[in-house]
Amino acid sequence: MKKYEQEAIDTALYWNEEGFNKRNPEVSVEHMHFPHIRLWDNRFSIFKNKEEFLKGFDQQSKNLASEEWNHTVTRSIKVIQSDPEKVHLILHQSRRDKKGKEYHNFHTLWIMSKINGKWGIQFRSSFLEGASMTSY
């Protein structure tokens, strides 16, 4: 594996563990690039800046709680295309409740970009439906 591929993977995993799972908005936006695009349910959500993304963060946390989400486990992560400034990843993820029981299993495509020397998530497309969907 190339060094830049590992850096992109490390950023994705950090975002998931420290940002998404801990519901930490600062860590989340720190490891994203804007505009940030998310494709779900055949609709695009385009967040022009971190303020737009953060408008829906608290609602997303409430929606996750309503589906009894506790954390998301990345079961696997694979590089499918890469160059030194852009890496396409396929993540196999598992949503779990507080007992660790999986209730949703899905794959997602993330495009990681390196801008001004920093890796961040710029695009996500998931085969996921559920309460955590929000635009802002």
C-alpha cells in the first residue's frame, strides 16, 4: 500500500471513530473538505461549508438515537483507485446498538482528497437508508 493511501484510510477511520461515533462536530468538520457532497436515496446533499454541514448535526444525532444507534464499526476498508491527492475507498460498515448487536450492514464509497497538505472526506455515497439521513 502506498503511503498516501494509508494516510487517506487513517483519516477516514479517525473521522468515523472520533467524529461520527463520538458525535464530535469539531472533529467531523476538521476531517472533511468543503464543498462536501453526500449521495443517498438518489439525492445529493451539498454542503458548501462547515456551517451548512453543522446545521444538521444535532438532528442527525437525535435521529441516530431514535434508531437506537450506539456506534458504527468499519468492518473493512479498501482502496479502489488512488493518486497522491485523491483516494477512492469502499468501506463496509456496521451500525450497532449499545449491546454491540448489528442492525444495519452496508457499503459506502468515500472520496478522500488532499487539499493544502491535508486529507479530508469530500464525497460519500452510501447504500444506507434510515433515521440518520439529514440534509440540514
